[in-house]
Amino acid sequence: ARGGPVLPDSVLYEIFLYLDHVDVLSVGLVCQQWHAVARDEFLWKELFYRYYRISREVPRHPAAVSWYDEFQRLYDTIPCVEVQALKEHNDQVLHLSFSHSGSLFASCSKDCTVKIWSNELDISLQHSSNMRPYNWSYTQFSQFNSDDSLLLVSGVFVGPHNSSSGEIAVISMENFTLLSRVRNKPYDVFGCWLNETNLISGNLHRIGRITSCSVLWLNNAFQGIESENVNVVKRLFKIQNLNASTIRTVMVADCSWYDSPDLLLDYEEQLAASSTSTCPVFDLGSDSEEEEAKPRQTTEPAVQELPDDGGVMAEDGLQQFFDDLMEGRVKPAMTETELETKVAELFVRNRTKLPELNLLPTDSNSKTKYLIFTTGCLTYSPHQIG
């Protein structure tokens, strides 16, 4: 509106939602009603509380004659002043993370350094770590642990034959020494803290051309051995990927403050949902990476449905079907990609292990934490939240 505040896209979106709500049917009608809507007090009051996320108990400023004027005052007349320009990086800055105390922040950049800053009135550089000697291409993500004693730094690692993978480094905030390095594949897993001393990383194992499995590992930030390149690890999850998708952008959320029986699915419903999921969590039974090439044979017979004849078949029958397929005795009516996906699904179902009830936390004081990540079942691009 002429003479009004310059609105961000999020506010314009809210306005058009409001216009749709009042049943505006054409662009011409929008133009005719715009002046009335632009001064609608109910709309500006809603935008005020939503945009600034202020409690509705906070009243309008006494000097403001309308909610429109109040929004305009806060958006247009509150100064945004640049207090300092930090020019120590010599390439793009990709990520900033603040410590929980707010007194420090870390910056990652394509110049392959992570810099730690003191967030005082006069911002000062406390430390800079160059990761290029460790064959890193650039640093891309960082996160302070809960007590701000350690900093997790994630970056892109250039391996043999210029293959790009990822690596996570842990830096002590006491003396800025490098405590450990952890492999992280693919690099856009990023990694995150589970608690003060343990972090989560990823690894990727190819099953076929478009199928794979992502393994999430729990790593100790402090190495109990002399070499910093050997990790103290324990496997957490193994998740099947379809259609060339992978697990990415992992994070851990502590939602114990917001736990509500009305918001959480019943555990039996979760089990039922997981049994029919197209992206099941599965476990091949090994706790070390070296053993992963030898899948554990399940003791319980697994009955699977084959798409070709519509019948059911136990694991021995499934193996016979694969043998016949490889030797050309049967020819499935599906493409190579569809066959690979079906084989991966059947392989996973045979070795799926549901969570054990006795492993669930029983201590009322224990915090419930959730692992959140981006993934997908339909395409390579992540389009789902796991």
C-alpha cells in the first residue's frame, strides 16, 4: 500500500491468506478491496502477534492509535544498526552457531576455517582453526554441546581419487585443541550432539544402483586411545534408503518439556506404522563396522510376499527365487530399477528387528529425546522428515 510499511514475503502471504478467507475471486476484486484490507485492524493485530511472536497478553503501545500504526512503528522505525563488520574470512561464510550462554559464536566458511568469536559489545576473534591440513575442502556446520565446553565442526573431506565425503572434528573450548575426528558420509548428514560428550555421525552403504542404507553412529568426543583418527563408536540405527535418497541433516531434540499424551502416538500404533512403512528401520545385528558385510541370519522364519506370483514364501523360498532369477529361469515383469527396489525391500523385511519394550526408558526423570532428519522414499531430493 502506498505510504505503508514495506512488508516481507511472510507478511504478504498472511495478507493473501486473509484475502482468500474473505472469498476474493479475482485480481480486480483484490485491488478494489486492498485499501479496506490494508487498514483492517483485526488483520494487523494478527500480523503483529504472529510476526513478532509476542504474547497476546501484551497490549498495544499507548501511543499507537491503531494496530496498523503499531506494526509500522516497530517494522519501519526501529533502527537496525551495523555495529561491526567481521572480515577475517576470505571466502563465503556458510554457517553461524551461538553457544548456549550467548557469549561465543562460531563461523564456518569456504576458506576451510572455523573461527570462534567472543560475542561482547566489541566482537573479537578468539581462535581460528584451519582444517585444510586434514584434507578438508571447506567447513560447513558447527554446534556447541550443551555446556559449551566442546565445539562440533562438520566439513567436506576430500578423499582418494577426489571423492567427496564428510568429516566431523571436535574442538575443546578450554584450549582450542583438536580432540577427535569422525568420518561422516554423506557430508550433508552434518552431525549433531546427543549429550555433552557424545555426537552422532553417519555412514552410507550402497546396496544397489538406487538403494542404500544409512548407518547412524554414536561417537565419543574423547578418544580413549592415542590416535585421533580411530573412533570410539557404537551403532545406533540402520535405515534403508530407496530411489537414491539418503539420510541427511540429523538433529536431536529434547522435547521432554512439551511431552503430552494428547500429542504423542500410542506405542502400539507406532509399531503398526513402522511395520507398514516404506522406509523401515532395520538392524543386521552387528555392532562393528567390519561385521556389516556379513548380515545376521534371523532365527525366526520370515514370510514375504513376492510381486510376481502373489504368493507367500519363507526365506528359503526367497533365496530360491533369487537363484532362479540370477540364472535366468524366471523373468520378472518389471524393470531393473523396480526389481532392485523390490529385492532391497524383501531383504530388509527379512532382517527387520523391532524395538524391544524393555529397552524403553522407565525412569520418570529420564529425558525423552527425538532424532530428526530429512529423508525421502519417492525421489533423491529429501521431501520427508523422519
